[in-house]
Amino acid sequence: MTKKLMIKNVLLGFFSWLIPFAASFLFYKPGGELVVAYSTFKSAIMVVGAISGCYLLFHYFKTVESDFIRNGVIVGLSWFAVNIVLDAVILIPIMKTTFEEYFMSIGLSYLSIPAISIAMGYLLHRKEK
């Protein structure tokens, strides 16, 4: 993996966290009260995360020329880590929860990132043949 691709990986990983985080503010009143049911909020943020994540992965893979599966594993695991670390630093203190409660409520859903990125890498690999 080139230095340029590593920088792109981390930057896009940051945006994979930032976009759903920013979108989440649309569901809160200025005082911090949620304006929809929590289950609706979680579902909406998951959809935002999936759509924006696939779009960002598309941009990542546009510059990848080989080793698609390997790149899918690398980008998926690194974005998973970026999302968990940013949540641990920013979201968990806001939520006033433990890491275990956070992970079971939100963090576990980030496993979809490597699942999608590896699938994209596999499909690109198959298309290459």
C-alpha cells in the first residue's frame, strides 16, 4: 500500500465516522432531546452510514489497481478501528456510558464496514479475472 493510499484510507475512514455523526444532530432538539424514537434514530443513522460508507469505499477503490481483497481487508479493519477510536474519544463521553454498553448498542454495527469492504474487494478481484 502506497503512502498516498494510506493517507486516503485514513481520511476516508474519518469521513465514514463524521458523516453519520453530523447527520445525527438532525435528530436532536437544541436542548439535546431526541425528536424521534431511539430505534428510528438508530435505523436512520445505520442507513446514512451504509450509504456514505459505500460511497467512500467506491472512491477508495477507484485508485486501487491490484490486491483488491487485501485492500478490502485493510480498509475495512482500519475504518472499523477509526470509528471505534473516534466514538471512544467523542461519543462515549457524550453518551455517559461504558465502553461495553456502547459496543453492544453501536460499536458492533461497525462490523458491517469490513464486511462491505471485503465484499467489494472480492467482487473487484473476480471482475479482474
